[in-house]
Amino acid sequence: MASAAAQDQQTAWLLENGNIKLLSKEMRHGHGQSYGGRTAHNMSSSSLRKKSDLTLVKKVRCGFLRDLLISLQEVFLGTKLSILFVAIPFAILAQYLHYQRPWVFALSLLGLIPLAERISFLTEQIAFYTGPTVGGLLNATCGNATELIIAIFALVQNKVDVVKYSLLGSILSNLLLVLGTSLLCGGIANISHPQNFDRKQADVNFFLLLLGLLCHVLPMMFLHLSGGENPASTAQATLALSRTSCIVMILAYIGYLVFQLWTHRQLFDAQDEDGENGSGESEEEPLMGFWSSFISLVLMTAVVALLSEFAVDTIEHQGLGGYP
């Protein structure tokens, strides 16, 4: 009785024409279609990838050297943006040879573009060995590595305005552009049948979104509703509220990781297994090993940090209109 009730509570549902409609197993998982545990970010970035020709590399007799060359070829030539990798050494040379700052800024941004796409690719390769749940969370974390690193360097250099405007742009693009595009494309892709969501996951995502919104709005409301009396104390209280909101959001993210990886992992694993069983397509195989993907991810993150430092160093010059 208790197990049946618990299973009934976890049953996915759909609100259609004002009525709650229970979903069958086939409907819950998109009529048997599976994407191998990929996130939306994975699927969108996969359009930038291309298949590398490994004919010559596979003729190398030394196993270690052959695997190394295969990994390097997949990392650097497995994307349509590979031509932009040329900008990375030029950005480093421009920085240390003291070229004009606009050139350093432009070359650093060009170099960051393929690095961001390759980080997504490498996290997807790691997901083949860690599972789609951990891989998806790793991709969501590393997918924002560039923005996070730029924000850290800007804070270290006391460029608070750069951090605020970069966060504002990220929030607006994710809440408006990404969310709106996802809803539009999801509706088009499911135009012949209802678009379905798991109730428990939708609730968690909704409340996390609401929490993030409140944490950003409350300090601003507090500052404007104070009436302008005693600006020094008001600014200090607003700063304390803002820092408290940051801690709350970090704890909420940790709680979400616990929810998805430990307490309710069976929900996500069950969906992945059902999707794989219902898929008529052959499973995609990893192109790189775990350790080669992990080491490449670490090295590319370090290069992202280096180019981000160059971009932050020159960003004020660009803001002042310092073009050649």
C-alpha cells in the first residue's frame, strides 16, 4: 500500500485544458526518443562538431603515442571552429610583446570561442564514464567556466562594474533568450503531441528560479525603499543582504546537487534507462578516454583563465573607446 502510494505520487502528470492528465511511460520520455543523456547545451554545441579523419593517426604503432595523437586530433580538429585556435598563440604573443590593447582584447575573445565549445565536448566525453546525471551537472558547471573566471579576475582587480554588467548580461540571456528559445523550439518539436515535463523536476527548477530572482531583487528593493535616509547605513545593510543572498544561492545549488545525485537519483536514472531502452538508434560511443578528456579539460580551463585575464586587463580600455 505504502509503496503503491509513493509510486502514484511520483507519476508524471500533464495539465491539459485545465485538467490533470496522467502520462504513460511512452509519453513521459518523448515517445521513445532518447538523446543519450545530453543536455540542451550539449545538443546545441554538437552542431559545431565534425568528424576527424583518423586514418593516418591509427597507423602509428606505438599505442601510447597513437592514443595521444587521436585525443589531440579530436580536441583541436573535431570542431568547425578549429580555425579560431590560431588566435590563442597570437593573443599570448600580443600580450607579452606589448601590442596595442585592442588587439589583445579581440584576439583573446576569439580564442575563448573554440575553448568554450571544446569544454562542452570534453564534459560530454566524461559523461560517458560518469553517467548522464553527473555529466550533465559537470557540463552545467563547466559551461559557465569562462564567465566565472572572468568575474573572478575582475573582482581581483576591483572592477566591480565589469562583474555586475557581465552577470546582468548572463542573467538576461539565460532567462529571456535561452528560456524563450527553448520553449519555442520545444513547442515546435512537439507540435503534434503535448510537451511533457516531470512534475518533481519542474517544481525544483521553478523554485530555484524563483529563489534566484528574489535574491537579486531584494537588495535592489531594499536600497530603493529605504527612502534615502542615512545612505551610509543603508548601503552597508544592502551589502550585508546581498552577501547573505549569495550564500543562500550557493547553499541552494548544493542542495540541488544532493537532490539530483543522492536523495532522488533514482528518478533521473530511471528516465535515462527508459530513454535508452526505447531508442531505436545505436548508442553513441566516446571518442576519447576518461583521463585524456579530464586532462584536456583541465588544460583548456587553464588557457581560458589566461585569456580571461588578458580580456579583463584590456576591457576598461575598450570601454573608453581605445580602438586603433
